[in-house]
Amino acid sequence: MKKNKANSLYIHIPFCESICDYCDFTKLQYFRIFAKDYLIRLKEQLQNEVVDINLKTIYVGGGTPTSLEDDLFLELLKMIEPYSKSVQEYTFECNPESLSLKKIEMMKQFGVNRVSIGVESTDDEVLKMINRHHTFSDVKKVMGLLRENGINNINLDLILGLPNVSLKMLEKDIKNILSLNPNHISCYSLTVHEHTVFYINGINPPSDDFSYEAYKMVNDLLCKNGYEHYEVSNWSKPGYRSEHNLTYWRNDHYYGIGLGAAGYLDNIRYTNTKNLSNYLKGKNKKEEEIVTSSDLEEYQIMLNLRTIEGLDLTSFNKIFNKDLYQEKKKEIDSYISSKHLALKNNHLIPTFEGMMILDKIILDLIN
Ligand code: SF4
């Protein structure tokens, strides 16, 4: 019997119209026959596992949810409807080339109020090179359509460190993105994963120096234009932080439904099977990690320090009966004096420089 209430639900749609050269997500080429059967299993999993219906956030990601044909897209929205009644933030991930007016109207009708668009680059040549099938003008067009239809809360995703993209080109990307005035911008540094085309082709991830310079330039430009750097890779206009993603960073509970989706309920972090044929047979053998009290402490430090909400030392002390500041006084004071951390209202908060070396800070605080 589940004890802790989960306020958030993640739903994974693993299909894509084509596969990008760098992608390591759980995804596969769209085929209607698989998508139809997938939705049947997805509905079963939703009905069997999601017992909290007063959810605060729902995030439908992928893959590419908008790769579903219109009738299947409608079926998906209908199956989520019972869970979306009290939701404050309801996000769909979309690709510009498959986000039609029809789909926007359907999303609006079912209460979707936030859209996250995979832009990745604003340079059409770079987009071709990474096997994306949209152009920057497609992005402009869908943003216009979304706004005309009353969906104004829009995130644009960008990748930092793509091959042959200089800092100058990246600066142009950011200026192009700013010209569209989204409420939220995510910039993730390229990681080259095994089994991707990038890996096979010997593409290197950006160097630490390049990543630092890139993040610094992006951060300066975005902050100058009214965005707040609230998480390592995320910026928002005031009032538009991603509540769903904050669930993860606050170390709160959430459901993960669908192929390869991760969830966290009570003291178990789980990942659904990544094997489509098993999932379609209704066999969802989850990988589970039992979170012990000491794991919980580590997660709390690791996740809370990603955002400018920071790590609340008072509540940490209450939960774990541990005065972290006293235990790690030397390390914490040293990071405060080097301006990597700040202490405000007994919250330990990373600065921009701190976010750039977060792994090191976390290691120092948990070891
Ligand atoms: S569209 Fe997204 S999920 Fe699909 S292959 Fe490209 S990066 Fe991966």
C-alpha cells in the first residue's frame, strides 16, 4: 500500500518520426501498429498504478508525443483526462514538424497549458547535420500557432556543444531564441552516449572549458534579458519555473508510466522495462532501487543543490536528525568564501560558479 502522496505524473511516448544522431532516450521509429497497442498498455498501467488523482503536474514526454497520428493523439489525451482535473501544469513535449494546428486545438481542449519544443539549434544546416527534420522557421510558425490558440507557456530546448558549433554560432542561437520570447529555456550540454550515431562516428563531447564558456555566455545573455537561472540547465521568466521538473529536484514523489519511464514512490525509485515487445505483452519488469535512509540523504543533497531553491538545512536537520552545516563546516565555509555557495535563510544555494562544479561540491558534502 502506497503511503506517500505523489503529486506528479510522467508519461512516456517512445515513438519518433526519425531518430536523431545524438539521442540516447528510450525511443523507436513510429509505426502505427505498435503505437496503437502501446496506448492500450499505457492505459492499463495508468489505471493500475496511478491512485492519486489530485495531481499537480503532468508531463508527457518522449520520444515524441506529437508523432502520434491525430486519432491516437486524441486517444492519449482522453486516457489522461481523469488524472488532469486538478492539474496546475500540464506539459506536452513536441517536435516542431509534427505539431499541427489540429493537435494544438486538441491539447487546448484537454487542458494542456505548457508545451516544450525540441529546437536544439536555430541553424538549419546544423539541424540537418544532426538528423533533425525541422527548420527554425517551423519553430517560429508553431510558436505563433500555440499563442494564437492560448497556449502561452512555452519552453524551448537547445543543445550546447554540438559539433562545429562555435561560441559565436551559439550566441546567434540564443539571440534567435530570445527573439521568440519563450517563458522558459533549457540548454543541455551534449553528451555522447554509446550506441548513438555520434558515438559510432567518433564525435567528441564538448571540452569542460568550452562548456563553461558556453554556459557563461548563455547565462549572461539570458539573465540580461530577464530570465532567471533557476537550475543548472534551465532558465525561466519570473513565475514560469517548471513545476514538474522541480518535483524531481525537490526529491518529491512521482509516477512514471510507459516504456522506460522512471518513477519514485515511497522508498522505491523504479524504471519500467525498456523492452517494447515485453511492454506490449503486458510484461513490465521494473528495475527497482530501494532508497535507504542514507541514500535519501544523498538524493536530498544532490537534487536540492541543483536549483536556486537550494538545500534547506533546517528541514534537512529535521528529517535526518543531522546538522549538516556543523558536520561539513569546513567544506561549506570554504565554498561560501569562494562564492560557489551562498547561505540564505539557512538554505544552501549554489551560485552560477557553484552550478558549474556541482558534482565536486556534492561529493564533498556527501562523503
Ligand atoms: S526526437 Fe527526441 S527522442 Fe526522438 S530521436 Fe530525436 S532527440 Fe531522441
